[in-house]
Amino acid sequence: MRPSRASLALAALAWCGAAAGQARGPVALCGGVSATPTREGWSALGVTVPGDGEASVERVELGAVTIAVLHASSAEGAPAGVAVLRCPRGGAPTLAAHADARWRGEDVGDRARADVEVVRPARGAPVVLRGQRRESLSVCGLGSPLTEVAALDPSTGRWSPSSLDLAASLGAARPVVATVVRARPSVIAPTGARCARDAWSSPRRSASSRETSPCGRR
């Protein structure tokens, strides 16, 4: 006896409903470590980065070290959290840095957020960069480049100042004729940008330094 069309439709709806209700599964990072979804976000190596949506991982092989960059998003698909893991061959995985990647600041258009980017130059090895993106800064056709950039040394896990991302973005931009229509006072460190910078956490940063930050309490 063949099932009716109505019963097949009901079965399909039940299957779709069950699939939609399934919990997010763990995401493999590197060195046998996975990011596990929780109510607060994605958890790995004792820390949780925000993000009640999906998570993606980008891995970079740098000699005997694998770097895994975790990007977590909100349920709406907006950036929410980011983490960088360092997995040396034959060694224990460590957390290089993590941050809340949501936009910070009160004024839309002047906000900033933390982010991580893997730059793959035409020559040489890939470079893992962390920094902040500002709504008020963009390069024609290239979006918002990272500012206050630091590059990860895969051999030590330390971060050092770098201008690679901004220089690469400016180098790829096409020259245009621009007209200033409204002058704005220069601001060295707007609130949103400063908060995005202070969002970074790493094993070498003490808890007291975060507590004294002007953006410490959210």
C-alpha cells in the first residue's frame, strides 16, 4: 500500500521541523580542540566568544604550527565573536587571543569592532592579523580595512604592531577624485574604536587591566 500524498507531506514537515530544532554541533578548530556551542556563544579552551548563530573556521599552516581563526556570528548573521588558536605540532594548543566582535559605540557611523583577518600575499607566507574596523573608515570598493593592526608570530604566539592590512588595501584601491562636503573634527580615539581595541583578551593580559578600561563594563 502506497502512502498518500498527505501522509508524505506530513512526514516531510515533521522531518524539517526536527532538523530545524537540532542544536548546533561542535566545530573542529585545531590540535583536537573543538568550539562547543553554548547559550552564551562558542566555548573552547575555557573561554566563550559571543555568537548565537553559526561559526566558521579558517586554518593556516605556518611551518610546524597550525593557526585556527574562529568567527562566530549572531542569529541575524552579524559579527559577534572571534578567537585565534595556536596549535604547534607535538605541543598543546593555546589560545592566542579572543574578543567580542560586535559593533561598539553609541553613534551609528562612528562605531568600531574587533576583528581578525588572514592575509595571503602573492609572495611569502600568510599572516594572521588582529585589529579593529571602523564604520567611519572605508576604502573604495574594498570595505573597511583593519586599523591598529597587530600580526601574530606563529612561533611564539605573540602579537606585534603591523601596517600590512591597511597598506595592502590602499595599494589595491583605485585613485578617485573626491570632494569634501562636510568637515569633521579629527578624533584620535573615538569611544567605539577605543572600546573595540580594549575588547581584545589574551593570556598575557591581566584581569586588572581589563577592569580599569574605560569600556570595562558593558
